[in-house]
Amino acid sequence: MSHILTVNPEKLVRRTAEELKANKLVQPEPWSAFVKTGHHKERTPDQEDWWYFRSASILRVVAKLGPVGTQKLRTKYGGRKNRGHKPERFYPASGSIIRSILQQLEKSGLLRQTEKGVHKGRILTPKGISFMDKIAMQLFKESK
């Protein structure tokens, strides 16, 4: 798993999104074409395949941070909202999108739920670790 954290995160997420799409490990929900990714956003995502990129990014974050739940991910993907003349304020991202992606990744066997002390959340399974590590090794070999 050390290779996951050593390669360029942007390239890793892009390649992982392509693999998730090619292997059909996650599928966008029917409503995903009409939603914003959070209360702080003004418009829907520009990319048509944003669902795969968010899934790949969540997979990398779970690999990096260990047991992680929906609330922590909402905070990570949230942002500042422009409220006109009022001061900007932080708003978390959409929990429904994150929850759906986590459930799909869990159903495909890449994640599983666990409890580690007082921390409860999802971690990578051995299948998920090998999936991410394989992509990271490909990127590592390409960079040399």
C-alpha cells in the first residue's frame, strides 16, 4: 500500500476512475445527472463522468486515512459558500452521493466496514489494496 501514497495523486485518481469505469465496479445513480455535489456549489459538475472520479478519490482517501465514515468525507469534500454580502461559510458536501459511492464500493468488494477502537468506518479490503496498488505500480513504472 505504500505505493498508493508515493505516486502523483492526480494521476492515480484519473487512472483509478478509468479502471472503475472499464470494470463497471461503480455505476452512477440515475439522479446523478441533476445534482450538485454539495450545498456550497452553484452548479452541477461539468464532467459527465464525475461519479467515477469522486469514487476513485474516495477510494484513495479511505486508503490514506484508515477507518473513515461519511461525515469525515463530507467535511473533506465540502467547501466555502459564497453568500453574497454576508461572510463566506463552510458547508459540507452531499452525504447522499458519498454514501451511495461507499455502498457501491463495498458491494464490489473494494471496501468493508470495521471498528478500530472508538473509530468506526470503512477500510480497504485486500482486493481493494491490490486494485489500488496495481494501478500505483503501473504509474510508478511509467514515471521512470
